Amino acid sequence: MEMFKKLAGVVMAVLLAVALSVVAFSAMPEKQVQAAGKTEIIVSAAASLQDSLDKIAVLYEKQHPDIDLVFNYGASGTLQKQIEQGAPADLFFSAGDKQMKALVDGGLISDNKELLKNQLVLVVPSNSAASITAITQLADNSFKKVAVGQPESVPAGQYAQQSLTAKKVWDKLQSKLVFAKDVRQVLSYVETGNADAGFVYKTDALTSSKVKIALAVGAHVHKAINYPVGIVKDSKHTAEAKAFYRYVQTKAASDIFTGYGFKLAE
């Protein structure tokens, strides 16, 4: 009997300790409870921004230890569709005006602005002996596979299609084209020799030692390559999203972008 009394006493003591802990935690101010964890900001961004944004994130999180930046990289068109379908996102960086405009027109983006510009280039493997002076040469027999982003969802693919159409070789190249899910996959195809040439941004080409720029595509044969950034209206952390939105417009961030080959929007 005495043993049961002791056991009951131990159980009661444990229950009391738990109850006191719950009361103490619930009595904590809401701000203190939130401070125990970081605020997660989801950034959906064009794949071509990965290197620069990853570097910017390191600096930003050091200055804002309460923020955890989570990046969702992909083709701008794919990211646009995800946001339209309700996927969580706080900011959207597009590699084209078309995708941002669709979200703005749909009432899904609040603050937004043109941030950067880029250039379309044709790359070949670094050991390639090909000499290219015009994209019409891709129709030659020496080029078996040409990688481009899916024009439906990848802005770089759209710019490539516009350029090849303007030079009247898009239809001729259909049997040679290898379509990729985003511009980084195009780069990978050329790096690995699965394509003899590919259309990527200058910023992507500069990140790889396995490819070289064979030709800079004239800006007059495709639409302007603009990179707008916007805040998603359904963001659950609007204040924090706005803070990062402002940061990517600062000189510190701009220096990183230009260091990777981007030009600042005027």
C-alpha cells in the first residue's frame, strides 16, 4: 500500500510540473514565442538567378538572423503557374515581363518593378572547334543537337525561338532541337556533350568552365530580356517580404548581380 502511495505521489508531481510548464509557455508574450523560431520567406525565382541570389541570401541572413530565405528555382512560366494555383510564395523573380504581367493582371502581385537585364548567347562545349558568326549556321550538318528551353514556360526558350524565327531557321531546326525544363538544364546539356550548342543567358555561360560563348545574339531579334521582381499578395509575411524586396534593390545586392553579369534596369 505504501508503495502505491509513493508511486501516486511521483505521478502527481510529474503532472504538476507539466501543467506548470504549459501555463508558463501560454503566458509568454506572442512575440517571444515567435522569436523562438525563424520566419521563413519563400522566394520563387528564375533558375538563371540561382548563383547571385544564393550569395545575396548569405549576406541577408547574416544581417537578419530571424529570417530563413527558402528558394524555389525553376522556369519563370512554371513558377507563374505554381503561384496561380496557390503554391506558397512570398516573392517572385521572373526572367521575363510576360510571366510577371500575367500575375499582376490576375491580381496576385502587389509591389513590383523591373530589376535587371540579361543577354541571350549561344554556347558550345569548351573543347568545341566550331566557329559561329550567325545563328543560321545551326542548320549546318555539323550541328546535330541544339538545346533550348521549352518556349511555353522558359523565357530563354521564348527568346531563342523569336531569334531563330526572325532568321527563318526555327522550322528547319525542329529535328535537331532538344528541349529543356529551364535554362540551367540547357547549360547542362551542352556541358555534358548531349547538345552541340545551346541558348542560355550570358550570366549562365559565365558560371561554367565547361562551355564557351560562341555568339552573342543580337537584341533586335527578340524581346527585351527583363527581370522584374514582385511581392505575392497572398504572402503570410508581407513585412518581411517587403524588407527583402527593398534589399535586392540596394547597392550591396546590385554589386552581386552585376558581378554575375547582369545589367541593372534603368
